[in-house]
Amino acid sequence: MRILDGTSDNALTDVYIYLTIEEAKEMLDSLAALLEKPDNNHTHIDDNEYKHEITISIYTEDNIKYFNKRSQKLILEDK
């Protein structure tokens, strides 16, 4: 697991996420779709106002090359 703060560009080790029931259902559906088709290596979950977003990615040894350089560094070096 790797966590990146997209605003500060810092790697995080701990994060709290608070979801509504609807957002949790959307996350569950999105994760199921990612597991079914891991080539679509990420998905976005937004709140109703599009003020907050969670991006979830699945990475493997085979698809790391498709991530941007910052994401590759986070995945490979945890930095």
C-alpha cells in the first residue's frame, strides 16, 4: 500500500477516510471493477459536490511502467 498526498506531493503512512453510505458503495463498486479489469489501473471516487476525490490504483510489477514518474517512485521506494 502506498499513499500520496496529491497537494503536498508527500508520501503518507496514515490516513483517515470518512465516507457516506453512497460513497462507500461507489468505492466498493469501483474496487470490484478494478479487480475484474486490473488493466484499468485506477478509478476516481468523488463526493456529490466534486470537492473531494479519492483516486485508487492497483499496481503490479507488469503495470508500474504505465504510472507517472512520481507514482513509480512512491510504489518502488515508498518515498
